[in-house]
Amino acid sequence: MDIPEITGSVYYDPTVSQACYTVAGKPVDKLLVKETKGDNQMDTHSEETSGYYLKKLAKGDNKITLTNCYSEAIPDKLDLERFERGQQFFRQNISACLFTMMCSLVCGLCVTNLLEPLVFTGKSDTPQKSLIRYLKTMAHVVQWHCGNVWDINSKARKSLQIVCGLHDRTRVDMMKKTEKLYVSQYDMSLVQAGFMGAIIMYPKQFGIKASQNDLKDYVYFWRWIGYLLGMEDSNNICVNSLEEAIAICHEIENDIVYPALHKPPPHFHHMAKAFTDGSNILRNFKFFTPESVVSFSLDLAKKERLPHSFVDKIRIIFFKVFVNLIYYSSLFRNFMNRNIEHLCLALQDKRFDAGDGK
Ligand code: HEM
């Protein structure tokens, strides 16, 4: 099988909070990567299972991310009004969108490319650590949706730079231990789908009020967030139409996520349980389990559920009532949105004013 071989070396430079690269001792912007033969390639995009779009995305498996979030320049092509409409759509549906992202994240943990770096950093392997890690993730994501990411000095842009720094650092640290390239352009495509895919594929099922135009704007928003996080257009699944983004996300769910959920990698259950147990700490009640969240998500996509207990069946009914209430009752939706906004504001103040980049 082909595995990428990196020519040159990579290190993390804390003064600029990003990865730097050298070839033959000289600094370069990018590392060149050449294909070699080996037997430890990531197994999530084999020839037999890949669809049309996945084959194209897989070409980014040996490419690192770009450094777009450090540039002050605003891209010529950016339609700011449209981008802001995408942000507004999220804010109007903030609680349902965050719930959707949470379900995707639990399911996405079964994808080895994404799971391994999280296991490696060890920042989310206990309920307590996981809660803190994912509250931070939520605070970042909400910043991008609420702030001005195009102002280089804004908290929102600072947040994107922090995240790019975390990705670079993880890649660099992992490359000291293995020859695989982590957080590649291809991996970024998979995670981008994890954040926005379920929202555009199953809006109503997850309680999200969305017109076709809202979803188009939301894809547009993620096109530019992907850009700022260092994605090349060839791997950015939001670079074209809503229809294309949906088609790509369906390929990812059918060819990568479902097979992996039915045959999960060794650390999946531990990490998923740390995540759901961590979320339960907030309410002091066992609302979520990996099985209930995954089976609920599979139900919405009209796929076969995983084995689960009787109590999980009750949980799934509860989630369904929750999303229906959010969808049909504007009173409940507004109430939930306000609660989430307050939580996010408190988190952001705590996090960014303290200058916490970890
Ligand atoms: C569009 C794609 C992506 C988005 C939107 C995203 C989002 C985020 C956010 C918001 C954080 C900050 C969490 C914190 O402060 O603890 C983060 C950190 C991190 N991300 Fe990503 N990410 C993406 C792609 C990836 C990929 C492809 C990988 C690995 C394959 C990855 C692995 C990590 C790791 C290891 C951390 C450090 C925190 C930890 O160890 O848990 N991310 N990411």
C-alpha cells in the first residue's frame, strides 16, 4: 500500500505558534511529500470503498495544512454578506446545531485518522478532561460563528490561530513517533464534514429550522472557515455548491463512518464514553451514552442501529422529543438558544481573556 514519505523535517515554533519546515537545513513554506510503498497506511479510504469525491479528497492524504489564518489579507472572492448570513443561520439555531455537532463528533470518533491524534494528545481520555476539551471546542466554534474572523486582531481570528497551532503541534509531535502524516488535508476534509455535514444533510431531523438558502449560506461560511484553518480548495468540501457538499458528506458517512461504526477501532468506546460521561457531568444525570447517541444518529439517517440497552431506547426517545420540541416550538428553541448563548459567553470570557492558548 502507498504511504506518504515526507522529505525534510518539521518542528513547532512557539514564537509564531505554528509548524515550520526545513529541507536540507533550509526553511521552506511547505514540505514536499512523495509516495512510497509501506504496509501501515490509514485504512479509511481503500480503493474498494471510495466513491468519486473520496478518491479526489484522498489525494490530500499526504499534504499538510496551509497557514492562511496568519494573513491580514481578505480574499478577493469573499462575499462578506453571504458569510455573515451563514453565521446568522447558526446563531438562530445554536442549540440544535451544537447538539448535531455533538452527535457527529461521537460518531466521528470511530474514524481512525481522527481518533488516533485525540488518543495521542491524551486531552480527552477521561470524562473530566473530555468535558474541558469539548467545552473549549464549543467556545472556539461559537467564536467563529459570532465574531469577525476577518479582523486579524479579533478574538475570533485569535481563536482560529490557536486551533491551527494545536493542529500543527499535534502533527509535529506525532511525526516524532511515526512516519504517518497526521492532520493532513484529507483528514481536514473528514473533520470539516463532521462539523457541518449532519447540519446540511439532516437539518429538520436534528431540529434545525433551515431554508435551502440558509444551508447554502452555511456551506459558504464553512468554505471560508476551512480556508482559514488551512484547507486547500481541492480538499475543502464546501468550495462549490450545497448539493456537492451534501454528496461528499454522504460519501463520507456511507464509505467511512458507517463501516467504522460497525467495526470500531480499539480506543473508540473508551474515548466516546469519556465524551458522553463528560457531557453528563454538566447535568449530573446520565443523559448520554455512546450507544444512545450513535443509534439516535443512525436512526435519523435511516440506518441500522448498533446494539443498545432498554434504557438507551428511552434516551433515544428523549432525544427525539428534544429535537422535535426545538423544531416545532419557537418558545422552547429561543429558551434553549438563550441558555446556550449564556454558557458560551461565560466560557469565552474565561478562556480568551485569560489568554489561554492551550
Ligand atoms: C475543519 C477541520 C477541523 C476543525 C473545525 C477542528 C476544530 C478544532 C478545535 C475547535 C480545537 C480546539 C479544542 C481545544 O481547545 O481543546 C481543535 C483541537 C484539536 N484538533 Fe481539530 N479541528 C479540525 C481538524 C482536525 C483534524 C483533521 C485533526 C486530526 C486528525 C484534529 C485534531 C485535533 C487535536 C489533536 C486537537 C488538540 C486538542 C486535543 O488534543 O484534543 N483536528 N480542533
